Amino acid sequence: MKYVRYIFYGIVFAIILIKAEAISWFRIQEMFYFQSFHMYGVLFSAIGIALIGVQLIKVRNKSLADSKKIPLGKKELRLKANIMGGILFGLGWAVTGACPGPIYALIGLNYLPAILVLAGALTGTYVYLSVKNKLPQ
Amino acid sequence: MPEYFSQLIYESWPWYVGGPLIGLFAISVLLIERKALGVSSSFEQFCAVALPAGEKRNFILKDTWQIWFVFGIAIGGAILHLAHLDTEFVQISAGTKGILNQQGVTDFTGYVPSELYTFAVPQSIILILGGFVIGFGSRYAGGCTAGHSIMGIAQSAPSSILATAGFFAGGLISTYFIVPFILSL
């Protein structure tokens, strides 16, 4: 029955993203034109709260047995991959106005052409997985 | 019912409500489930289903919770839509509205422009290509805005700071050079 919880988390995340308008193509354009603080405010305050949470977890982890520690893992540094993958992602992000979470939210909101974005994303992921070993990391 | 309460239900939220909630959400999932928030690995989960049985497939499929999570994101969208709790207009700044209008956007209702989100031919291809680089790029970079820009930067991970710089560099190139061209099609 674990999956019921995971679906519930998804519903909560979607409501926050939609209500914050983080799924809006218009908001993404406005952010890249630096004409409103809205998206920066969303991003910075989300990072700020998560940062405080991570620090508290670190402190608490110190007093816990290894098996009870909350896992905190930084994603490994892969210079070329992080930058080149990041730029590619950014190109698609501003064109479609959607990062991965919003793609699913837009489909739910009945913007059916977002299914095309998802189909493209799955194809892109499949191609990446196939050529992964040949790319500079 | 106090007015601000009904505003939260029926209208969009200011950044200082939505942003902190995203941070709280990420930390809650980490505490309760011991899992780091992320969305783009769901693409790999779906792809693994298409891979031949073997080690590689099993390796990717060890994290299937994401499939249920993104299914929930779509359901969340549908709930807000059916309950009419999604917004009719996103109140963007007059400046951006003017620029986009000059580039050919006339329909400012909803969350995305109907000129772009349509099954018509050039637009469909653009949406698929846009999705393609989102999928390819996020997996190549090792995560997306959720995993890198929020969870990663919160842990001051160098990989996440670099990836986020890349997200913005790519986004700026698109906004200033590619989107105006697309909207002229």
C-alpha cells in the first residue's frame, strides 16, 4: 500500500507547484526577462527552507546510529555533464515552459499537448541511456 | 471564513507562500521517506520498462516510487482543474506581456499559451523537441530543477550549482533567441 502514500505526495506537490504558478510558461518567460521577482522568490525561498532543514537534519544525524541517519547525498560532480546537460535542459525548459514536475501537472490540468513534451522527454532519456558511455562526463 | 483563507483556496499564491512550502515539502519527504525529492529520474523509470530484462533494467527499476509520485502530480493537476481551483490568468508583469504580445502571443489565459500548446504541426514538433532536450539534458546533468536546484543547492553540492547555472544559461539562450523565432512560426 506504499504507493498510495507516493501518489498522495505527488498530489500535494502538484497543488503547491500550480498554486505558486511555477508551472506557467508565462512565469518562466518573465523570469528569464528579469521582469518579476516571483519565480526567483519561489526558488530562493524553497532553497532557503530546504537548506535550514538539511542543516537541522545534519545536526540530528550526529546523535543517531548509522542505520537511523537520514541519508543526505550530494549528487556527484561531473563537470562536463553537469554543465552541458544543464544547458540542454535549460533550452527545453524555456521553450516548453515546463521542467519535469510541471510536465505531469500540465497534463493533469488538461493541457493535453504537454503529452508531446513527455513523449519527447522519454525519448530523450532513452537516447541518453543508450549513448551515456560515449559522452564526456 | 477570513478573506485570506479563501484567497489561498481560490487564487494563486504569492512566492512567499509557494516557495517555502516547496522547501518544507522536500524536507518532509526526506524525513518521512528518507528519499531526496526529484522528478526527472521518473523518465528513467518509464524507460527501464522498455529495456530488455537484465542487470541494467533492474538497476534502474530499484526506485519505482517515482512512477507513483509523478502519477500523483498529474492527479493533483486534474483535481485542481476539475474543482476549478486553477487560475484563469497568470498575472505576469506588463513588460513581459508586451514583449510576448509583440512576438505573437495573444491568448494570455491559463498557464501556457494556446499558440504553442497545440497539436498543430510545427508546434507539435517543437514540443517534442523541447521535451527531448529536457529528458536528455536532465539525465545527462544528473537531475532537474527539483533535484539539483532545490535539494542539491540546499546541500551546497558543486554539481548542483553548476547544473543550475547551466539551466539558466540554456534558458536565457532559448528565451532571447529561440522562443521569438518559434512564436513567429
